Amino acid sequence: MDIEIPYNVKEREDTGLYNSKLGIWLFLASEIMLFGALFSTYIILRTGDPTWMLHVKEAHLNIPLATINTAVLILSSVTFVMSWVSLKLKDLDKFKMYMGITLLCSIIFLVIKYFEYTAKFDAGHYPSTHNFYAVYFTMTGLHGIHIIGGIIVNAYLWMPGTKMWNTDPERFTNRVEVAGLYWHFVDLVWIFLFPSIYLL
Amino acid sequence: MSDHNIESHIKVYWNVFFALIAFTLLTVGVSYIEFGSVFWTLFIGLGIACIKGYAVAGYFMHLNDERKGIYSVLILTVFYLFFLLFIPMIWRWGASNNTNDYIPYVGKDQYLKRDIINKKDY
């Protein structure tokens, strides 16, 4: 027996949105509070410690690598939006191409992060070393976990998930849009993390 | 969205991308400039981040032309976010009147001594 889930494609009259879009925005609202709490903690720890900048300077964070990572993540955002546009234009091949680039960018981001982390560990710097490292590893680590989550969903949409395109193209397009909103949010968090931790 | 509409959207997306890259380089560039005060350093650094954030949220996440339902969710979130970010600032303003009431934990083996705080060498 096939039961059709309502408002997967059609917009609800009261919200003007299809349900998963409202759902992802509510989820993102909770994510804003999660990262907001960490930023708030960061402000407390930083302003309360007169030696903070001393440790930042000693840490020698790799700004060129982090800048490349920022550019890579921004590129992945634009290719994601292009993959959604390709579905709107009913071009599945282009969708696969752009989504493939998005996935490649996200893996490059993680590889660069891996080199950054191992350099810190090799130098004997761990989250317990100083509050600065605790903030650095917690915030970039949580962001990294979000990247991994995004990769899993995006890889599903790129490979087995595309089956839905043949049966319910509009619903598949909406799925990609919703996954894209999450991905852009992850990019947005990095846009604030990068200057706060590496540059200021 | 009509096909013509989509074409113009594609142009916008790529323009936003190039703008974001340019602003990223600008953020890195200005971080090497001495502005003379912490306020201006933070204001300029985070100001550029806000512009980039607006570009991502407004264009890539389509918040510039979204339904009312989403705005009402987000207004509440933004209100609480500001509240959350201002708590430490308000707390610090109160604590700064008396430095001695707050001694931070700075490492796994040591607490910062009061006389080091008062020297303000850093």
C-alpha cells in the first residue's frame, strides 16, 4: 500500500513552504544557537585571559592553509547551488558534475584540516594545553563533524539517491535544495570561524 | 522560475562567488594592518565577515526572497543569538571594575597569578 506523505512537493497553505524546508530551517535555527553558545564561550575565555594573544602567536596557526580552505568551502557552496539549478533546468548530468565537485571540495577541506591538526599534535599542542587550543579544537572540530555529515548526505544524493529523479523529480530537487541549505550554513559558520580564530 | 530567470540567477551566483573570494582575501589582508585599537580591528574583521555572511544567506540560501514563515523563525533566533553573545560582554564589563575577582584558568598545570595580570605586559 502506497501512502503519500503530504506537502513533500506542494507547499502548505498556512506556512507557504513544503514541510522539509520548514524543518531544515528549524534545525538550522537550533544550530545557530549551538554555535552561538560556543562563540559566547570563546568571548568569555578570550577576554578573561590577558595571556590569550601570547598563546595565539605561539600557536602559529597556518593562515595560508586556512585561507585556501575558506576558498574551497566557498567554491563548494557555489557548485552546490549550481547543482540545484541544474535540476531546475532538468539536466541530471550537470547536477552530477556540480555535486561531484562539491564532494571533492569537501574532501579537500577535510584533508587540509587533517594536516593542520597533525601539525598541532606533532608540536605537542592538544585541547588540554591551553584554553586557546580547547576553543580551536572544539569549534573547528565541531565544524568538521558537520562537514562529514554533509558529505554523507551529499554522497547519497549524488549516487543512490538519484533514483528518485526518475520517479519524483520535483521531490528530489527539493531534497537537494534542503541539503544545500544545510551545506551553505556550514559554509556560513566557517566564514565567521576563520577570522575569529585565525586572524583576529 | 523561467529559463530566462534561471540564467540571470546563475550569473548572480557566480558574481557572489567571486565577491566572496575577494572579501576573503581582503579579510586576510586587513588582518596584517595595525588599526591602533582592538575595537577597529574587530569591527573591520567581523564587519567583512558579516558582509560575506549576508551574501551566502541572502543569495545562496535565497533569504532575500523567502516566505514569511522562515523570517519569523529566524527573527526569534537572531534575537536569542544576540542575547547569547551579549551575555559575556555584559559580564566582562562588570568584572573589569575589579580584576581581582576573576582569575582565569590558563593551562593544565597553572593558574595565572594576580601580579602577572596586573603587570599587563601582554
